[in-house]
Amino acid sequence: MKKFLDLSSWRTALGNLLPSAHGHQGGSRKAAIGSMLIMAFAVVGCDDSSSASAGPNDEPGVESSSSSSGKVTEPAEVTSSSSEKAKSSSSDTQSEVKQSSSSEKTGKSSSSTDDASSSSVKLRSSSSVGTPESSSSEISSSSAGKIESSSSSVALATPCKTETEDNCEYGTVLDDRDGQTYKTVKIGDQWWMAENLNYKTDNSFCYKDSAEYCEKYGRLYTWAAAMDSAGTWSTNGKGCGYGKRCSPTYPVRGVCPEGWHLPTQTEWNTLFTAIGGQSTAGQMLKAASSWLAFSSSTNENAFGFSALSAGNKYYYGSYGNKGYDANFWGSTEFGSHAHYMYLRFNNDNAHLEDYAKYYCFSVRCVKD
């Protein structure tokens, strides 16, 4: 604050001196006046007004909220260049960027004929998802899906498969709706399908609309289709889907065969813990085939889960990421999004995040 000079007090003091300034004491009084003037300038010189320039370590001043001109405008949302979603002017060459907090997820433009092309990237962030929804509609916690089940309550599995031997405990499940039989595998205390589901229902698709892909990689489902939003097979996931909020009753059979269900976030974490932790679960679960090669990441498929890189279908209709990703829906809803598990070709992690419900991912069922 400024230190103002009290002019009235100085005027009084000067008045007492000036009348006798012509007397024999005039010299001494003039000297006194000079001293007082010097003191006045000294006081004014001590001004610490906020108008002075701030030093390099000074914090800028903050205006009072009561000031009509002191309205603070919040900055626009800023996303890093690695989490920006780029699209070309043509929907045939659209690409997205897909990234978790721990790894970049590269994708594939629908205009390319080579699924292993690095020309397109699909970005996924725990806090910003490449969807046309309002950014205010959902905020994803960066810690979502990172909590592993306690090893004290989870049966740990022993690696049972190598390049030369396969000692895993397998079984089969018959889907009596269409007669298809799926290979299953026991990992810890859980029984998992060792193949992607290929049951045809509304809002499910073959990669690039080719039946050949469905035979090998299974179908790609919207979350509503995976949850059986229509309630055809059970009512536990009825009404769940894009643009809707629901309260599913767990376990959710969804589109799975009878006696099986979509995994919850907790069940995915149980699987990760059983095979040694989330940081190496990708290495343990990925099949040796269908993935792009990456020098620092090895696919051991040590427990017979045999995760294939089946790619995904985008909300605008094209397909991508075959060779790069494996994406599996779960039944846990997260506001306008839903949780899913994905594996990436260039790291050994398994990731649990949430994503827009209208994307199409693979389905792996777990036994009731």
C-alpha cells in the first residue's frame, strides 16, 4: 500500500516556523525547514505500491472478486499433442489416436489396405476420450481400473504353456443358440473363454465386414449388444447402452452363452493378479500370432488365454487397429462410458479404462 504524506501536519509545522523566519533565528529555522522537506521526500520515496514492477520471484496480484472488471475466465481445456484426435476431411481416411496413461495406442485408417500400417493413430486418454460427446459429460479417473485384487484372496496360477509344451487345463462350452463350440481355459480359480465370442446379434460386426475375420477373430460388439440391452437372454443388462444410464444386476450374462457372463472390472483384476500382476499381464495373455512384432515386448500366452489382435469398429463405421490392439468389453458401467480391457502390441501391460459405449470391441466371457 502507498504511504501518503500528512500535508496538514506539515503545513502546521511550517506555519509555526515561517512567521519568525526573518528574525535572528531565521537561519536555524531555514535549516529546520530544509530538514523537514528532506524527511518528506524520504517518506514519499518509501512507496511500496503494487504498481511497481514485480520481481522474477513475485506472484502476480489477484483482483478482488467484487470488482466488476475482476472476472476470472477459466482457460479452455488443453490436451497434449499426444492426446489430440485428428481426422482428415474424408471419413474414409479418418484416423484417431488412442492412448492410455501408460502407453500410446496407434491405430489404422480405414482407407489403408494394410492392417499393420502405422499411418493412423488412435488416441485414448483416461481423462479425454475421442467421442463426439461433450467433454463435460464424463471425466474418467486416471486410477480407474488400476486397482488389482489382493493376492491374499486370489488363487495364483502357474504358467502352463510354452512354445513346445501346453499343460493348461482346457475345456469347451457349447452355445446352444447357434451350435458353436468355444475352447475354454482355467486360470487360477476362473474359467475363461480362450476364443472371442462369435455369436451373431444386432449391432455386432465382422472386421471389415468379412465373414472370414469372424471365423478367426470373433465378432465386434457395441456395449449395448454385449450387455444384451434388449433383454433377450436375461434382464440383468436390459436397457444398458449408448445414451442411457443403467444399474445392471451382476453378473450380467449379456450376449454370452448360458452359464457364462461378461467380466466385471473386479474379475479382470482377479485375472491380472492370478497371472502375476497387471504390468506383465499383456505379455502373459497375448497369443503369439496376429500381433505386430515389437522388439521389447514378447507374447508368451503362458496361460492359454490366447488374446488375438482383432481390432475394433469405430463409431463412424470404419475398422482399424487389427495387429495393434485387443479390446474386450466388460459389464461395469462408468457413467456415459463403460469399462473395457485392452492389450497393446508394443508393451506388456494390460489396461483397464472406460470408453464410449458405441465403439465395437471383442467379447470374452467368464464362467458363472
